[in-house]
Amino acid sequence: MTALGITGDALTLTDIREVAVEYRPVLLSPEVATRVAASRRMVEQYLAEERPVYGVTTGFGRFSDVLIDAHHRRMLQENLLRSHAAGVGPPFPPAVSRAMILLRVNALAKGFSGVRMALVEQLVNFLNRGVTPVVPSQGSVGASGDLAPLAHLALVVMGEGTAWVDGNVRPAGEALARAGLVALPLEAKEGLALINGTQAMTAVGALTAERAEQLADWADIAAALSVEVLRGIPRAYDPKVAAVRPHPGQELVGRHLRHLLRDSRLTTDPGEIRLQDAYSLRCVPQVHGAGRDGLAHVAEVLRREANSVTDNPLLFAESDTVISAGNFHGQPVALVLDYLGIILAEWADISERRVERMVNPALSGLPPFLVAQGGLNSGLMLAQYTAASLVSENKVWAHPASVDSIPTSANQEDHVSMGMTAARKAWTIAQNLEAVLAIELLCAAQAAEFLGPHLLAPRTRAVYRFVRSLVPAWTVDRWLAPDIEAVRAALSSSAARDVARSVLP
């Protein structure tokens, strides 16, 4: 895989996934060094002049008026990281930590943070040599940036904390040595520049949003297969319907469904079995499409944030100006990640309703719980229970975090975003959605066994074959959890991405 060039301006959500998950290497564009050096010269000048500059010659937060003498300025930066590494809870997956590093590199590369080029290069080496700091997932209020998570990441730069290397967690010094690196002592401003920012919440949000793009396609695919086995009426997806309510997402989902269901011998015309379908079938373009429109907004905000400077203070070399402001505040990210959680929860909601229709003989016309010899066998009864449980759990997780705030730093930081909480909730809802869509695909493939897979449309038949490559048809009761997990895990695979590309227009 070719290396990703870092300019500070052009990261995409796909770039973030490729570096974080697929270990795509990165390199710094030539202009980065010039920009970084210019802002660093400002720091050196301010130090020589003994000018009061927040976090450079002063303390932090409530201590912003405390001047620090020249002999203690390196200790100031190191103490900042040690004291702020206060996270708790299970660590983020390595992919999240790698995404955090990439976003931090991209922000520093813009040249407004006053760090040395050696620090930026150290972080690049972390990505390219597989040194991944262990970062606890809890402890950020998302306002002076993600202070606690980023402090755990930054500790490893100077050889403290712990990191994954070669698949194992090791003390930072040992991890660096195994990767052929050495600890980098921090200079003035650098500790602050590493932890002021939204890179943790944005990392979680970007990976979740990028995952949601693939889940959006699979929500449409699963819905099409369900519509088919429930003998649904594709007339509801006529392009004339979207033309008079021209939301882009609705139009796209309707086009997906028409394409997927073309040449099906199971779908019906109005009045052939029923005049119109229930909402979970008839309104798929409206519900899935609204989520797609929302996801486009979420992705745009996250792309913008990924290419922003969220440090404080900011150093503008062209005008020799230093400004203390609030770019570290996570409100833009917090709001859209709450929105993302709601979008994903809604896709799971409507998916579970289609599952219920398939396993309920009063609604489906199919054998109860999609199994022969019902009674002796319970079939997929509990698949719907699990989906219902996850959907109900999502309703709790979907409560907005960004409406909350709690003062910190002796009321200096008196309004916070709770953006990391929003990010972690959206991440959890995405995992639950994956499982619900897996259950819908299992049920729809099983329903096809009773109707005849050969009657499916050519594209939904390819989806049926994909499911059957993962799990066999249900004939007698067996342990259901492995089937659900097999399909759930496959939805995040490159194979699933290939299937989706092959069946969607």
C-alpha cells in the first residue's frame, strides 16, 4: 500500500481507516517542515523575551497566571502529561489509538502549534513502526480537548506509559526500543500541544462514521432481501415518489432497492397479496435515506475537524501573533456524534421490525420462527429477542451527551462538550446495529429456504449465497450465537465490501 502524504489539509475518513486499521504507512509532505519551523521560532523568541504566553511560560487552566521560571519549563511539560494521564476504564482498541496519532500529526503539520519537527517525526514513526500507546477510554469531558486520553498517548513519546508493539503491551521504553526508537524529551509548549485538541473523540467518531457508510449499504441490502421474502411491493420505491420529496438519501435508497429487487419472482404488485406494505417495508427509502443524509453531514463535520488546528494557544507566524482561544472545545464534534448515534439506532430499529415480521407467522405467511418441525425446534425465535434487546439498549445510548456540561478546573473551564461520551455511545450503537443487521440477514436467508432461493432476484440471490457461505441453513436447532457472530463479523470484512459493491448500482 502506498504511503499517505500528510499535508494538514486533506485527510479523509477513508484515509483514517486505512492508517488506523490497515496500517497504511504515512509520510510528511515537504512543506510541513517549513510551517512547523516557523511556529517553533516564535516559541523560542517568546522564551528569550520572557513573554507571558499561556502554557509556554505559564501554568495551565486555573494556573494560567502562574509564571514558570526558565529552569522548570521542560518539567512543566512533562508534569502536564503525567498529571493529566488520569484515564480509567478499558483501553481503546489499537485502531483508535492509531487514528488519534494520525489526527495529532495532521494538526501539528499545519504549523500553528509551536512544536519541533522532531516531535512530529516521532509520532509518524509510531505509525510506521507499530508503536501504539495504550489509551484508557474514559476520562475526557471534551472541552480543553481530550486531555486524559491524549496525555496517555503523549506519555509514550517521552518513554513513559505503555504501548502495544508486535501485538503485546509493553512499558513504553521497551516498546520504543523494539521499534528502534528512543524517548524524546519534551521542550516548551510541546506537552500542551500534544493534549489540547479533539483528536480522541474525532478518532472514535471518524472510525464509527466510516464504518457507518458500509453499514448503510448493508442496511439497504438486508432490507431488500427481507422485502423479497415477505412478498413485498416494490411499487413504493417508484422514482416518482422521491421526485416529489427530493431528499437525496431517499432517492438513493429507492434506487438501491429497485436495483436489488429487479427480476425478482417473489415480490408482488399492489392488491396481489395486499394493497400496501407495513411501514418497515414500505418506508425503507424514507427511514434509511434520512439517516444517509444525516450521515453525510456527520462525515463532513468530521472531515473538517480532522483537518483543523485545535490547539491552544495558536501561533500565527506570518503576523507574529499568539492567540489564546477555544478551538479545543469539542462542541461541533459532540453534536454530530450524538446525531450519528441516533441515525444508527434508527436503522437498527426498523431492521428489528422486519425481523419480527419474518419470524411471526401471522405477519409473514412463513413457518413460525422460520423452522420446520416447530415445537420440537424453536428455530430463530431468540434471534428476534436479541435484536429487540439491542434496539432497546440503543435507545438508552442514543440519549444526547452534548446537552450535558459540568464545570472543571476550578470553574475556569465552566462549559464542556462531553464529546468523548457522544463518540463512545455512537461506537457502541454501531456495534449493536451490526448485530441486528446480521440477524436480519440470517432470518431473510432462512425465509428464502421455504420460498425457494432460485426465485430471488439475481442480486439478492448473491447476498443469500454470501450468507450461506458463512452459515448453513437452519434445519434442526443448534447453537445460534455462533451464526449471529459469523455474519456480524463478516459485515466489517473486505469480502462484505466487495459483495456490496457488486450488488448495488
